[in-house]
Amino acid sequence: MVTIEEATDPVGPSTLRRLAAAWPRRATVRTDMDEVTGPQEYDPELLDYPVALMPFGEHPDFRDAPEGKRRTVNTLGWLAYNERVVAAEEFVVNPTFEKLGHAVYPGVDRFEVKEIVRQSHIDEVWHTYMHMLGMQRTRDARGITAEPDCGHPVTNRLLYEAQEAAGERWEADLLYLLWTTVGEVSVNAFLDLMARDTTVQPLHATIARLHARDESAHGPVMIEVMKDVFVNLSRRQQDFFVASLPAGIKAFCAEDFDWWLKVLRFAGIPKARDIIEDSRGGQHAELLVTDFTGILRMLRELGVENRVDFDFEGSAASGATGRTA
């Protein structure tokens, strides 16, 4: 169910100190590594990816396709989910944390910020490893020896397009920070769906659950970091950041229909393009994630909630009866 509500827990330096002090006890890389790296059962009858998260899962032409081909699409959907996460971590989030650690952005010079950023960076590298293990175990269990070459996921592609259009280096740097912040305050919306799903392999739900637990701390971290950075930006830089927010939100929440088309064709699903085009015009429109709670909290903390040209209520309503996060 879509929820857009006021945040109740204030974010501030004391929050960062508390999160940093708790990191040795809460970080999954410190506490739950065995759940991912240890032996895992694999039930060939269970799905690899929730049908509810496939934009065409209930399309009649897809449902009429042979079960083996539909199963292949489902498995590739799980692999793509992981690829999207890994690509975001490796090519967007980790470079941003490196920039934060090397004072590329203004105002991030407090020790508590530097400490929690480094801890979060370690978490993100661990998340990449978790998802890589999940992908390889699926390939081994399902006998996957070939996959479609779909390139970077839509979130990264849209960042690169925005970066190429940027006229100055500071604009490109702010785009990375924007994409990272939107992702870190929103990713739990998607991870929680996987974590709660009982139709998929237990390991897949476990990976999502552990990842989500870490990200529940990263959201407040990035909000506090953005508050420190934003107040130290020039008016021109602040205006650029605010004007770019809708693109960052859409990029993170976007459904990757181009990728799904390649997957359907790779699996030999008849009428692949028709299925995708019908799905584009369906209830879910272009958005995969429609819970903007974290984003709205960030905008309120920055004091720019009335300056962002994005229809949060309309976009949320478009997914209210379908795949919400």
C-alpha cells in the first residue's frame, strides 16, 4: 500500500552518533554474514522473482506462453533485480561516498559525518557481494549459461544522460549526490517487497531483508549529509539541485521496459513488443516504486518541498492498485 506520511524521528548530529555507535551491532556485514555465505537450500518449485513485480506478470499473452519460457523470464527478472542493485552501488553510490570522503562537497567536515559515511560505504560494498552471491547461486541452481546483454539499468542510464548534459563539473558531482540520496532514502520501499514475499526462494528474501536493514540507517544518514551540503551550496547550485530532483526521482523509480523487452525476446516469448507496449499503458505507468515517504522526508528537512516539480500524489495513485512499495 502506498504511504506518504510525516516522519516522526528527527535527524541530526545525535542521530548520526547513535547510528555510528550501533554499527558494530547492527551492520549485517558484522552480524549476519553466515546467512548469505553459508549453505542454502534451493527449491526448484519456488519462483526466483515475485510475479507481482513483473509489469506484465498478468498479461494474457505472457500467461499463455509456455511455462518453461515464463520461468526463464522470472529467473532473469531476479538476476536483473540484482544487477540493478549492484550497478547502482558500484557506479553511483560508491563513487558518491568516495566524493563525500574526499570533501568534494562543501560542509561535510564533521567527524560524525565522516565516520558514518565510511561505515555506510563498507555496507554498500558488502551489499554488492551479497547480491553477487545470490545471482551466482541462482545461475548454478537453474543452469543459466547465457543471459541477454542489457547494459546499464535505467537508473544509471538516466544519470549518465543528465551528466553528459551538465555544463560544469560541479553539476555532474551534484547529480551523483542527488541520485545517491534519492536511492538511499527510497530503496527500502522496493527491498521490503522482496523481503516479505513468500513465493520466492528463501535466500532471495533474506538478501533483500538484510540489505533493507542496513538501508534503514542509510536513509537518515543521507538526509543529514544533504542538510550539511545543501546549506553550503551557492544559490545557483541549490537551484540546480532542486530543478534536477524530478529527474532523479523518476530515474530511481522507473520501470526498465527496455530491459524487459530484451528479456522477453531472449526467452522466446511471442508478441514480446506487444506485451511491453500494453504494460507501458497500464495502471503502473512508468514507475516501479511509488512510495515517496523517504523522498518527501528529505525534501521537508531541506525546506524545498514546495519547489520540486513532481506529482507525488498522482504518481503514487497510479500504482495504488498494483506494484507498490
